[in-house]
Amino acid sequence: VKAEGRNALRVFDNELDAIVQARRMLEADLRSALSLGQFELFYQPVVDLQSGAVRSVEALLRWRHPVRGMVGPAEFIPLLEESGLINPVGDWVIEQACRDAVAMPGEVRVAVNVSPVQLRNRSLLGVVSPVLARTGLDPRRLDLEVTESILLERDAALLDDLRKLRDLGTQIVLDDFGTGYSSLSYIRMFPFDKLKIDKTFVDDLGRSDEADAVICAVIGLTKSLEIVSTAEGIETEDQAILLRAAGCMLGQGYLFGRPVPLAELCFEPRDVIRA
Ligand code: C2E
Ligand code: CA
Ligand code: CA
Ligand code: CA
């Protein structure tokens, strides 16, 4: 029994080694991914739940790995954040998204995700304004998606940058609402333009009266704060209808379109919601 236990431990040890090894290799590959041009942006439409018009597209990072194929951000964003590589990669994302947006229909905005690590010890305005100047993108066509963790840090310089960007017409979006601390008092600390209700709430829609009540309360809150509400991860027509009835303004999800390369992006209004 004792020997067996030791063997099991050795197997476990080897597996752990393998995981650590795989992670190291991934990290090493990540270091050269940017200079090798292996990152790509996919875009997913965000539609007006009333009219079906495409209002914006969210840029979502993909890594075309030579051996592993297309790798999703959940697998490598944490590694980028831990290694600090998120700064150069994040700068590239902002620049590429703005460049791509210039070629999109003029009424469509582009939304870029910004990691809290990217906002630490550097000026967001200092990164974004030269990009706007270089690409010629109207700042009123840019959305920056941040998570509420930036509010917890109470970084006065960052809040000042966000205010200045807002003055230029760039909109600040509170992403993944409902997944973090989400103390309602935090969302008063900064005047966001838009709030994205996390997919987990959308998944629960129609399953219980309580779940529906929570989402209705959030949408009611956005209305009284004059924030535009967006629901993420809409997969069914029923979810879209419920959200629209609750007063949610914008929707994003596979129902309206999956993230696709720029060349495959369709800007035609979505006609998927029953009258
Ligand atoms: P997110 O910002 O919440 O982005 C939405 C995620 O939900 C995307 O996953 C999108 O593909 C997925 N999604 C959209 N609609 C549906 C749906 O109807 N059903 C389901 N099951 N999923 C849906 P993705 O592209 O894998 O990105 C995951 C996360 O990685 C993003 O979550 C964001 O936090 C992060 N991320 C992506 N691109 C970037 C980037 O350029 N910079 C940073 N810092 N983070 C990024
Ligand atoms: Ca987002
Ligand atoms: Ca989100
Ligand atoms: Ca999410």
C-alpha cells in the first residue's frame, strides 16, 4: 500500500511537472507571438435590441499558434498579465482595432477590452490619444471596456484619464457587471457610459422569477443613472425578447453573431427578434 501511495505520488508529481512545463513553453511562445504576428482580432457585433441595427463591434483577441492552432484569450490573457506582456500586446490591440474601425461603417463603434494590469502605472490617455492621432479614428467611435476592479484601486490619475477620454467622446464601459464585488456604490464612483450585464445573468433568464427580478433591477438602475445597458451572451430569441421587454438597450451574443475575422463581419441589421 505504501509503495502504491508513493507511485501515485510520483505520477501526480510527473503530471504536475508536465503542467508546469507546458505552461513554461506557452509563456516562451507568447514572448515571440507579437513580433511573429501571431495575434489576430476577431469582432463580434453588439446590436440595438429594438431595431436590430449593429451599433458596435467588440474586438476579441485570438492567438494563432503554429502548433496548437487558434488559442482563445482565456488561456493566455492571465499569462500575459502575469508576465507584463499585456502592455505591448494591449497596445497592439488598441492600435489594430482603431485601424480596423476606420474601414468600418461610420456609425459603428469599436469596443476594446483593457486589462486592469494595463492601467497600472501608466497613462491610458497617453496610450490611446497617439493611437487616435495615428489612425485618424474619431474618438467618438471608440469604447473602452474595463472591469470594476479598477474602481477598487481608487487610482485618481486613472479616473482623471477616463474623464478626459470621455470628454473626447470615447465611451467607458463597465464590463462583466455582476461578477465581481459589484457593490452598487462603486458604480457611482465613476460615471460610466455603458454597463455590460454578464452572461451568467442572461443564462438564468426565464428560469426563475428571482433571476428575472435581478436583471430587471439592474436594467432599472442603468436607466436611472442614464447608463446604456448591454446584455452579453444572448443565445436564444427568448432571452432577447425578455431583455428587450425589460428595457435593455443593446445585446451581444451568438444569436446575433459569433466573433469573426474583420473580413467576415456583417453590418446588416439583425432581424431575429419576433415583433
Ligand atoms: P468578455 O470581454 O466578457 O468577452 C465576451 C466573451 O464572451 C468572448 O469570449 C465572446 O466570444 C464570448 N461570447 C459572446 N457571445 C457569446 C454567447 O452567446 N455564448 C457564449 N458561450 N459566449 C459568448 P472570448 O473571445 O473567449 O474572450 C474571453 C475574455 O477574454 C473576454 O471576455 C475578455 O475578458 C478577455 N479578452 C478578449 N480579448 C481581449 C483583449 O484584447 N484584451 C484583454 N485585456 N482581454 C481580452
Ligand atoms: Ca468585454
Ligand atoms: Ca464581458
Ligand atoms: Ca464575460
